[in-house]
Amino acid sequence: MMKRLMFGLALLVAACGQVDPGERAVFVVWGEMTPKCFSEGLYWYNPISTDMWEIDVKEQKYEVKADAGSRDLQDVHTTIVVNYTVDGTNCHTLLKTVGTDFVNRIMAPAVQEVVKANTPRFDAEKIIQQRAELKKFILTELRGRLDDYGIKITEIALTNIGFGDAFEKAIERKSVQQQEVLTAKLRKDQAEQEALATIEKAKGDGVSRAVIAKGEADAILVKAQAQAEANNLINKSLTTDLIQYRAIVEWDGKLPTFMGGGVVPFLNVTPGGK
């Protein structure tokens, strides 16, 4: 009967703790932490002597803004997202050495320091282009700093990179100047193209005139050759009978005269001057 009474009293003072999936539990008995992380399940413990601490070991996200200086002494403002997990087999060490507020106590300062240490590797103007390299440096160093605490950094992201007002204005001025240079170059290229087109057109017109001149010269040559051939044919066709016949056909009945009186006798033309 006494045993049953004692058992009932124990049940009344006993506490029940449940550990959900993705979580771990650490028990502290009389102020001494047990060197073990307990996985999900239902646990009974004495609430008078024992405390139960729970810790999330699922992947979590921590986002923070960090300010640093570039290699060329420009202000750089970066927003960093850190994905991390707590080692479920060693979470008791993290709780013992740091406590449950480990994000603010060790992770936040580590991120700030790592960003400040690695941003000066780059000039401000090239940080955007070399974002992947900056991310690699930060990720590697951050893992090295937090791994001993049982915090596993799975990935980081540089979601936003900004600069100081002076640098932003300088970039804006440079962008305007580059646009003006580009516009001037486009105008120059357009002028060169128009000049080339004009030259080609002039060349084309020159070719056309040359063709016309050649055609005209060829026509004159053909005409001259035809005339020469005609004269040759006429010369070859001249006979005494033909000349006498043409003279008779074209005679108007009047004999030609010459100064000094007298009538010119009818010509007696002998072909070949004979």
C-alpha cells in the first residue's frame, strides 16, 4: 500500500516532455547538463531536479545587414542571408558554452566581422561583378568560425549590395558620360556610313558615266567605220558609164560657165584619173 502511494506521489510531481521531429532536447539535472542530445520522443523527468531545454535542429535562416569598406575606401552596404543548422549530435555543447541565444551572441558578430574582413579585397566598382568571389570568401571563413560551436552553415546569399551616396552619384555621372560617349560614337559611325555611301554612290555614278561615254565613243567609231566602208564601196563602184549616167540624170540642161567666158565642155571623166 505504501509503495503504491509513493508511486502516485511520484507521478504527481513528475513532468512529461515531448520532443518533436526536427528538435533535440538537453536535460540539466541539479544544474549539471547531461552530455547528450535527446532525439524526438516523450520523456518523463523530475521537474524539481531537472530542466529540459529544447533546440531546433532544422535548417533555419538568419538575415542581417552588414556595412564595410571597399579596397578603394568606399562605403559598401550588404544584406546577407545565412542558412544554417545546429548539429543534432552535439547541441548540448552549444547550449553549455553559448546558451539558447547563440544567434545574437556568436553568429551575428561573426557575420559582421567576416564581411568587414573580406569586402576590402575588392574595389567598389567591381564588387557587383565579383559577387560570387566575395560570397565564397565570406562563406568559407564563416564556416570556419562557427563549425566548432556545432553551427553548420549550409549556404549564404548576398541579396543586396549598395554603396554610399558619394559613390552612387559618381557611378551615375560615369554612366551618363559613358552614354554620351556611346552616343557620340554612334553619330560618328553613322556619319562614316553616310560618307561611305556617298563615295560608293559617286563611284557608281562614275561607272555609269564611263559606260555612257564608252557607248558614245563606240557609236562614233561604228559610224566612222561605216562611213569609211561606204566611201570605199562608193569609190570601188565608180565607173565611167555610171558617172556619165549620173551626170546626165542630174543635168538641168545648162552648161556650166567659168570666168573669162566660154562654155565648159561636157566632162569626160576617166575612172582612176586616166
